[in-house]
Amino acid sequence: MGKLSDIQIRNWVKAGERFAGKADGGGLYLRFRAADAMPAWVFRYRFAGKARAMLMGSYSVLSLADARKEAKRLAAQVALGQDVAGEKQARKAEAVARIEDEARAVNVAALADDYFKRMIAGRWKHPNIVRSRIEKDIKPAIGKMKVRDVKPADIDALLQKVVKRGAPTVANDVLRWVRRMFDFAIKRHLCEFNPAAAFDPGDAGGKEEARDRALSRSELVTFFEAMGKAQGFSRENELALKLLLLLAVRKQELTAAPWEEFDLDAAVWNLPAERTKTGVAIAIPLPAVSVEWLRELHRLACGSHYVFPARKMQHRMIPHIHENTLNVALAKVKHGLPPFTIHDLRRTARTHLAGLGVPPHVAEKVLNHKFKGVEGRYDRYDYFEERRAALNAWAGVLIKAESGELDAKVIPMRTAKTA
């Protein structure tokens, strides 16, 4: 039987008597130091010829009877050659390391933000496209996961979610950027393998084939009529699609445009180099009808810095409408025509410019395409007046289509002679 009793211990606590250790037997000791609120149990033993001690717990949570049982169990382990105090310290150190490691672990959202900041912002021509893929697709699907925990199955689920909403091209983009993000994570020692490495476009949106879809004049009439009847289709969406058709600019160039780029009195849109795909600035002549549309958009923007301000009140990383907004809007227009995309509107403009007799070099300049070869190196003339005439002629076609007129007769425009 042990040397200690519960009555003794309670009396010591009541009297506040302090001591370094009182033996109960079998290696079990009770200590009550000045810094202790309650006495604590200590198991003492010898291992490899050295004195060892192991703190078992407070008397408030471990009774005398339970402490004796635990001391007996520990003594048996020591007899079998185990250093119980050393093993406890090792387990504690491992648990602390695991907790600290978990606290340091980076999630995919933080990785994406760091990747964008270090590899995209200031280095990529169209950073908003990458930001949009991160915010709309990557973060909602795997943003909260730890980088090291992401598996190929998670990447597959991410891609299939994008494909199922009918955006195969976006799925290919998402795969491209998520693969690069995890390569970046490997370099930063955040993970040891890239969970997206085994995927190719066949697992996402598939191989992207070159398109040749362009709307005919009769299809333009049908399209304009359908836009006027579409449910849940705003006036801003309608004007955006009409401007894309008329000016033949790229979608992101229009949706991210600030008002400071426009001089509506002079009927010119000064599109800076940093916002063009080719990196070439261009002054775009604005036909009269486009100026009318833009003035209407200015009223609808209610003082916003952007032509198409973000439509949701919550915090966003981009202050203008999302690039996918017009894709969603177009899907609401029940036109009954063979399918076409937003980019097909740009091809439609180029096709009709050719039909109007616009010289190829002028039409290509309207689209802000770079000239190839010798012509590209030496021809620095911007064909502004020729482009103004071309867009005015094209505007005439669209005005007729908007009013429902089906004029199939092509009247070639007269172009100014250039030296």
C-alpha cells in the first residue's frame, strides 16, 4: 500500500504547504511547488543508468488511485526497456511541429494571389483575364484547400464543373493557369508534385478549332430583333454587343474600358497599348451612332469610372463587368440562329467590311491586327480617315439591320487615295 493518502494531500493543499516531492512508492511522487496552483504527480525512474522524471498530471484531474495505476503501468514499460519520459517528449514535439506546420500551410487562394502578384501583374498583357479565372473558377472550387492536399481528382472536378456550364474554352484556360500555379508552388516548396500535370486539353475543353462563323445581313436583322425581346437582358448588354459588332474590338478591350479613354465630342476612342492584345495603341474613330450609344451608357454608368461598371455591390477585385458577363447575356438571346460566340461578332465585322469593299490593309487595321513582313516593319501609317470611312459604312449596315431592313445589295465604299 502507498505512503500517501487523499486526506493528507487535501490538508497540504488547504494549508498551502509546498514541497519538492513526497514519495508514495513504486516511483510515484507528489510535488507542490510555489508556482503550482495544485499538486502534481511525477513518475521517477532510472533508464540506462540515468535518473529520469516524467510529469503525469495535476492532482485535480488525476486522483491518487488513478496515479498509482498509471505509475504501475509506466514502471512495466520501463521494465521492458522503454524510456517513457523521452517518448512523451517526442510525441509532444511531434504534435507541436504538426500544429505549427498546419498553421504555416498555404491554401490555394493564397497561392493564386501570390502567383498573380509575382508572375502576372505588370508582366502579362491581359492580367484581368487571369484574375478572372482565379476568382471565378479556381478559388470557388479549391481555394480553401491546402496546396499540398490538392489531388488530381480535385483538378478533374474543377475542370468538369467549368465544362458542364458550357465553357470549354474557359476550361482550357483554367487548366493552363492552374498547372502554372502549381509549378510555381513546387518552386516555393509548397508541394512536391503538380496535381494538374497529367491533364491536357482533352481532359478539359478539348482541342480548340479555328472558327469561321460570321453572321449574314439577314442573321443580323434576326439577332437585333431577338435582343429587343430577350428576357433578363439589360440595355447595357445590348449596347455592349452592338458596340462590339460595330467597332470590331476585342471583348476585354470594351468591357474594361474607362471613360478617360473616350473623347465623345471628337468621336475618338484612344485605346492604349497596355490594353491591346498586340501591344499597339490605336485611335478608334467612332461613328455617330456609336457616340449615341456611348452617351447613353455614360448616363447608365451613374458616374462610374468605367463604361461597364461592376454590377454587384460586394467587394470585387475588378471594378468593371466580368469578361464572362456578355457570354451569359448572349445565351439569354433566343435568336434561333446557328450558334455563335462573342468573338464571332468581330469576325462578322471583318467579313462585312470586305463585302463593303474596304481594302484588306484598312480592314486589318480596323481590327488592330499587326501587318506581317516588310509591310509590318515599314508601314507606320494608321489609316485613321480610311478606318473612319469604313466604320461609317459598316454602321450604316447595322442601322438598317436594327430597323429590320434586309438590304442584300453591297455598295462598295469609296476609299481615300493614299500616297
